[in-house]
Amino acid sequence: MWKRLDEGIFLGIDATTRYELDEWVRPLYTGDFEVKSLYNTRRNRGLPPTAISNFSVDAFEAAVRPEKTEDYYYLHDCSGKIWFGATNDEHVENKYKVKLPGRDC
């Protein structure tokens, strides 16, 4: 996410939309991402106005000292494994080859 923030790319994080909608289980639909909200990271550049959850010490450490990678995108599959993509095309490919929470689990 730091790379996208630094380059002014929309973050497009599903979790911020889920937080705004208070909808954590069902699949998200196109209309969900059209909502005018400060938490909609597909419509607004940068971070949302508040945290959307409590974070662990490990998550804080990872945010403060991110690993250097070529990746811009990520998603979690049904087992919790993280899939990374250096390009949006790779990210889209990952969406189709893994089982996704809210869709396949």
C-alpha cells in the first residue's frame, strides 16, 4: 500500500468498503464501490479518515518497516494465504485462480 500511496494510486481496499457498509461476509458488488464515502478508497486517494480495526504489534511493525518488494497489490484467499501481484493484471489473475472470502468460502 505504501507504493500506491507514494505514487498517488487509489488504494482500492475492500476492507474499507466493508467497514463503511458493516458487511463482512457477502460478496461486494459494483454498487458497493460507488458509495460516496470517505472510506471508499476506490473514489478517494489516500487513507480513510480513521482506522478500520485494531491492529496487532506485528501489523504495526510491518507498516512501519515494510519489506521492499515489486508488489503493489494483494489479496487473501479462503485459507488466509496472501497472494501478491506486481501489476494490476497479475492481481486480476490472482482473483480468478484462488478461492476468495465472501465469494468461494
